[in-house]
Amino acid sequence: MATWLTVVGIGEDGWHGLGRNAREALLAADTIFGGTRHLDLLPEHIGAERRAWPTPFSIAPVLEYRGKQVCVLASGDPMMFGVGTTFARELEAGEFDVLPAPSSLSVAAARLHWSLQDVAVVSLVGRPVAALGIHLHPGTRVFVLSSDGSSPFDVAQLLNRRGFGPSRLSVFEHLGGERERRIDGIANAWNHQAEIAALNLVAIECIAENKALRLPLTPGLPDDAYQHDGQLTKRDVRAITLARLAPEPGELLWDVGAGCGSIGIEWMRSHASCRAIAIEADSGRQRFIELNRDALGVPGLQLVEGEAPAALNGLAPPDAIFIGGGVTAPNMLDTCWAHLNKGGRMIVNAVTIQSEAMLVAWRAANVGELTRIGVAHAQPLGAFDTWRQALPITLLHAVKS
């Protein structure tokens, strides 16, 4: 199909900031879609029908005009957290063009003299502020695309809770337009809650206090980083397990019998595009998962409340599966293996003799390698110290050809 849709990026400077190609596309359009704010930026001599986005947002009205000359207005660069990416999932490449303007990120980086490729970007549009947590490290610079005028205050509060109160904040309103404004401050003294415009961007220069909760992206977070009832894959074993699971960008993990969710959480912390589903039947542990996923910066971890393997039906097929509980449930291993994508990895940890026997029998009939993990910690014994051996773990590692 010939090109019928043009997605035009527009800044706060409106019509005057558009290039020749963008202006020509808008002049030739039969219909123009966009937010009310964007449509109001167009001059009166644009004769096309103007249609504001529906609430809740949907591109369905645009698709009804397929074959006509249609323009869509979007903020800045439509392919940066914008509607252009939505159309890219729905349309063939030849059906639409994208004409970007400078993004708010580019303008903010220019104002601050920051190297844009070195700045982490977090969008809070439709996401909780907890999504910022994974990016908080000493010296890190972060751009936050705010949801509304309350986002800067929420960001400052999160920084304070994590021990990053000295961090420097710059809030930009209406970047690139006549009403552009910048507000600078420190997270632990932020008091601008009532005066921030809904359209804003927050720039953070992370500075940690001595007491800051510093969480690396490598697997094996401290055990006390989690809230749990003892059902926790301990730090050293967790690091080994994640190394065998070998997360790659964009992959999906099933964390079966998730306990407090530690494996799924650290899988998602390894890369921003990694996804995880935690399956847990116990209601108390489900609440631990909800608390831990927010506290450790991965609120997008999906929780399925139910008992495997029955609870696995209908879930998106995974690229990796970790089974930390319920190994002896009927058909658990076979069901998980059947759902696993080709090339996927299945890692199972067993503690009891019965569950270990299940792994040995399953491996004999299928594939995989077995590893025994033993960890000991030095602990006091009277006036001296001795080694206290943790329960040994039998690990099954199987790759589906």
C-alpha cells in the first residue's frame, strides 16, 4: 500500500519550528490527528479536519482513514517513547513516514551540556515512579519523562528514600517554546510540588549519601535487599542460577514457585528490555513479590497468582524457566519443558532428596547437566570460628534444542 500517513514531530515552537517537508505534509492532509495542545499550535490556514485523540488513547480512529492523506502530530521525536512506535507495530513500513523534530531529551541535554548518549532515560507516562529505581547509582545522569506536574515531587521522594537526597534536580517546562522554564534544586530540599506544569522533564544527577541503598546490576543482591519469609534463593546460589539462566535483551523468564520473586527481579534488572512472570500460589509471598519488585526498580514484573503447572496455561511462552519450588508436583518438569521456546534454558534448584530424585530421573529421560552447589559461611564457635554448611543445592541445567 502507498504511503497514506505522515507522523509529524512538533515542538513547543509550533508551526514556526517545522521543516519544509513537515509543513507540506500538513498542508496536503485531509485529516490531522493529535492532542488538543498540538492541534492548537497549527495556524488557521491549515484547512484539514482536526481530530483530537480519544480518551482512553487509541490509534483506531486513525486506522479508519487508511488510504486517505492523514497526518498525526506528536511531541518532538515520535520514535522516542512516542506514537510513531505504536504505528510501527501496526502498519507496514511503506504505509507511513515519520518526520521528527528535536526531542525534549535533545533539548534538555543541550541546555545542561550533557552527553545524551551517556544519560539513562525513564518514562513515567503510564508507569509508577518505582521504574526509576533501577537507574539510581552514584554519578549516573537520568532524564525522566514526567507523567504530570506531580512527578518531580515523586522523583525527589524516591531519591530520598533510597539515600540519594543530595542529588541535583533540574525540571524543564515547555522545552523549546516561549514558556520554557527551568527549576533547579536538591532532592532532599525539593519544595516545588504545587508549581510545576504538567508538561515537564526531570534531569537528575545522582549523588549518594553514605547510607544510600546501592544496588548493582550484577546478579546476587544481598539477601537483606528482599522482604521474605525464608523462602529465598540465597545470594551465592542466586548468582550461580542467574549465570546459568543467561538473560539476554528482550527475553522472557518464568519464575515458577517464585517465593519472594528474587530470580525474576534480578533477571529484569540485568537489562531494561528483559521481562519476567512470577508464578506463586502463597498469598503472603505474593505480597512480598509486589513489595520487592517496586523496591528494586522493576515494577513491570508480572505476578500470576496460582499454583503451577496449572497456572502456566495461557501465558506467553518463555525463553527461560526457573523452577524454585514445587519440583515434585505432578508433570511440573514436563509441562514447563513443553512450554519453553526452542533454544530456551530451564534451570531447576532442588534441596530435598525427593526433588533431587525427580531431577535425576527427568535428566535420564531427556537432556541436561546436574551440578551440586555447596556454600559454607564462617560463623562463631565459642571463642573461635568454624564453617557452617548451608543445605546443598542440586541444579539442573537443560537447553531445548
